[in-house]
Amino acid sequence: MTHILITGAAGFIGSSFVDLTLAEREDVTRVTGIDKLGYAGDVRNLEAALRDDRFRFVEGDVSDEGLAYSLTAEAHEVAHFAAESMVDRSVLNPRVFLESNILGTGAMLEGARQNGVRRFLHISTPEVYGQRVSEAADERDSFLPRNIYAGSKAAAEMIASAYFHSFQIPVVITRGAVAIGPRQHPEKVAPRWITAALSNEPLPIYGDGSAIRELIHVEDLNRANALVLRKGEPYTAYNVVSGSEMSMRDLAYFVLDYVGRPRSLVEFTADRVAHDYNYKMDGARIRALGWEPRRSIEEALRETIDWYCANEDWWRPKVESEDFRSYVANSLKVRTASAKV
């Protein structure tokens, strides 16, 4: 029987993985979730899990080496989602990303090494490849990160590689497309625009809106994560792609059309610092494991928008918080200053 430790468990993707694990892993007798409950973590995301006797929640930071050791001592498998993940915030405060994404990953890997964890899933990002506009990135391609967040995640992968080669820690890695779905913090692009549209506020778009992202529903992404945790080959990375791309301009228009707001709410702004215009990836390796997405991009978007329409009490306090308003103002200043250089 299996005890799984899930880091970043109160976040968007992590909480979805908790729910999926409890629902579908019949061999799992215990799930421990850890989260420091920073601005993007919300214990309400674990409402269903907390009603399950197999689940327990620990508030704490994965960078705490003592805590990382004690929790991995009880676990057979680790799913490591915990990370700072917003590119604009990484420009405003690089140190937080270096500490959380690099030192936090190192602490979890060291705990896994000392305690003989038998599987370790590390959640990475396509941004480690850098911008890929035409040629799709293969898992064996070199890294060329162009922002602080991407650099910190690339460094974390290199540490994972070193632990595999030095200590034979059975690490598997996923680099997933842009996830959308319920309970995503409104700093991210889809919920940012959905909540703005529902509030009749402008939808800010970097540059001319021509940047393209591949979107995937969070449950589809986590089915891939779960499959790689169980069946992935150590030390191997898997690109998780949906095959559904959309420009940021078209995404904004989709949101506005769906909720019945005018397209005139779109507001083009100065471009993002070191903006990557696409992260095209090849997904042959994950499909060889037998995974396919279950939702089209349109289905995923409609489900996502419907959830935010029905759960204003979840997102409204976040967009009205001092942290969020300060972040929006400061990120705009960074883009404006960069445009003048």
C-alpha cells in the first residue's frame, strides 16, 4: 500500500492532483499534502480532500530541511508541485524564486535520498527550453531559459539530474502545457481575464496579443502527471501537450464573447520583459505511455469560465487584496520601464 507526499498541495495544480489521487489510486492508503499557504495557496482548494480520512494537511515550507526530512521519512512516493511560478513576479523579486524553486527542490530531494523514497515526480515547465516558435522542443533538447522563473526551474531540474546520477533517486519529470481550470489564482492569464470580464474591467494583453500558448485542462495534465509518477522511466522527462494552441488575443476574445462582454474591453499594454512568444513542444513520449487529453480547448475553457462565474466568493477577495493590487501596479511599471529602454 502507498503513502504519497504532495507538495504545493493547496495550489491550483497540486490540489487537483490531491483530488485525482484520492479518487483514482486504489493502492493509496494515505496522502499527505504540504503547502506554506502563500498568496497562491488556499486551504479551501482542499475542501473535498479534508473530508477524506486518508488525507492530512501540513502547513509548512518545503525549503525547511527538517520538515522535508520528517515528511519524506513517512512517504513511499513524492509528487513535487511546490514552486513560485509567475514570470512577472520573478522579475520583481528574483530571490523568492531562487529560494523556493531551487533550495526547496534540493531539500525535498535530499529528504527523499535519506529516506529511500521509491518514486519522485518533479513538476517542471516548458519554459526551461526557452522560446520555441516554430520547431517543437524534444525532451532531450538543451535548456535556454529567458526569465528568472524559467531559470530557477531549469536549475531545479539540473539538481534533480545530479541526485539521480549521484544517488540513483528515481526521479521522473513532466513539463506541462499551460493549465487552466477551477481554483487557479487570478494572477494567471485565463482567470485574470475571466475575473476582469466578469467585473467589466479591461483585459490587459502584452504587446499585440500574438503570443501563443498551448492550453490544457488541469485534470488532463494531472492524469499525465499521475501516469508518469507510476510508469515513467527514471531519469526521464515527459512533455505534456494538448495539441490545442491559441493566441492571447483570441483567448481574450473567447472569454469576452462567452460571458457576453464587449471586445472593446481588451487593452493592449507594453510587452512583458523577455517575453517568450511560444513554447512549442513535441508530445510523442507521453503519448507512448498511453495518455491523451480528454477535453478540447473549447471544452476546457467553457468549464473554466463556468466555474469562475459560479464562484465569485472564491476569487473576488483575491483580486481585491492588497497583494494583488500591488503586484498589478508593480508589474505594469516594469513593463513600461522596459519598453522605454
